[in-house]
Amino acid sequence: MGGVTELFVVMTLVAAFAFAPLGYFIYKFTVKNGKPFGDTEPHGDSPSAVNDFAEKVIKFVQGKLAKK
């Protein structure tokens, strides 16, 4: 029976070390004004040819729909 207890303790320690990064991430994410991914730019602030083209297409379609 002592082997089962030792195995339980060892597996509990392994699980604690394995899930520690996840626990730390959850802690940092739930902190008020926490930034778990570091300083990242808000979506849409970086210039992109694809984003610019998509915005032009959306404005064009909106203009066509507004005229109907």
C-alpha cells in the first residue's frame, strides 16, 4: 500500500509542476488591467494592405447599398 501512496504523491507533484504555467497565465489574465501577452498593438492599428483593401471594399458596398 505504501507504493500507491508514494505514486500518488509523485504524480501530484508532477501535475502541480505541469500546470503551474497555466495557473500563472490565468492569474495574470484575471489581474485588473493585466496584459498576459505583453505589449501588443490593438487590432487594426498596424498598417496592412489587406486591411486597407477590405475597408475600401466595405465602404464601397455600404455606399452602393445606401443609394438603393
